[in-house]
Amino acid sequence: MIRKILCKGYLAVLLLALYAPIAIIAIFSFTEAKVLGNWTGFSTRLYQSLFMGGASASLIKAIENTLSIGLLAAAISTLLGTVSAIGIHNLTARKRQVITFVNNIPMLNPDIITGISLFLLFIAFHFSQGYLTVLLAHITFCTPYVILSVMPRLTQMNPNIYEAALDLGATPAQAVRKVIVPQLWSGMLSGFILSFTLSIDDFAVTLFTKGNQGMETLSTYIYADARKGGLTPELRPLMTVIFLIVLILLLAFNLRTIRQSTNKR
């Protein structure tokens, strides 16, 4: 009995520590106070400022860069990761183990090491750092996560389906598009969402690869803003909206997965 109470208490404290800061940001997004923690009455002025063009141009540009890089990096990473996963799956067992081990290294590698490595690589090849280098960096560290998401689906898939499609007259491209991809769709979607989330969240890699031409993403903008002695008030509603969008996507994906597993039974 005591052990059960302690376990539940530990879980409650852990959840409180994780979600209390988010709840505080959400609550204080409904007040006009410039300083977080100072309640000056209920107001949606910050939301109006964020969505009606009242926010600073630099913040809006950082949001645009973050979303465009995130979506492009997630889409390209999903494509590259899916093709790579199919290729890895068709290797011999020994080669598959070696490539899987190599694929896991970037995920275990600290972000700062990845950022410095890519920074030195771009400098060595005389790349002009900016939007393109940040996009390439995000694709680089997102692709291994897509491979990790797609590989279990390939393992569960019947290996004879592709051969059957070829025997029935489909070209290899048609077999991949109409037979393989539908089987891998849930893994690809999971990899896309994970890549998009990682891209939005990334700071260290972006900081080392964005250069000094003024290109900012949301994470680097917040860092620069905090160093000035405070945070732009519109960041509070923005963080709340991002959290709600990610939460809705995760709930929708999990509900879809539960329904599919229920239907199979």
C-alpha cells in the first residue's frame, strides 16, 4: 500500500514538474503584462498582437523560418529515411546490424558535437551559411529518426507482397508506391511528426550553422531575446499555441493507432 502511494506520488511530482511551467506560460498568455508572473487582468491582447501583425517583424520572420525549415526538413527527411530504411532492410543480417549501428550514432551524439561538425564541414566547402545550411543540417539529424520509425514497419510487413506485385505485372516503382508505401505509412507519418518537432526544438545545431547574416529561427530568437534581459510577451501565446498543436497531433496519431490495432483484433 505504501509502495503504491509512493509510486503515485512520484508520478504526480514528475508530471507537475514537467507541465507546471507550460501551464504557467499558458495562464500568463492571457494578460498584457510584459513580465511573466505579473498578472494585470484577463486579456487576449497578446494573441491579437501575434495573429494580427502586432508582433515585431523579427519575431514573425523567425516563426516563418522555423515553420518552413521544419516542414521542408521533415518532408525531405521522411523521403530519404524511408528509402534508406527499405535499402537497409534488404541487406544481409550482418550488414543491416552495422548500418543500424552507424545510423544510431547521430541520435546518441550530443547536439553541440553535431553542430560543430556541420559548421566545420560547411566552412571547409566554403558554404555561405544561412537558410540553406540550417535546412541541410536539420535534414542531416532528422533522417536517422525517420529510419528508426520506419524500420519496425518493414520488419512486420510480409516480404512476399512486393514479389507478388511484381509477378502481377507491376513495375518496381509501382510496387513501391502502391504496395510498400501504404504498409509503411504509419511509420512515415510518425517519422515526419518527430522530425518536425525536432527541427522546431533544435537550438545547438541551428546556432552553429545559421551564420551571422541575421537568419534566425524561433529557438535562436528566444536565446537572443533572453540575453537582452527579457522575453517578448508575444512568445507566451506562441508557446501555448505550439504546445496545443503538438498535443492535438499526438492525440490524433495515438487514437488512429489504437483504432487500427482494435480493428486488427
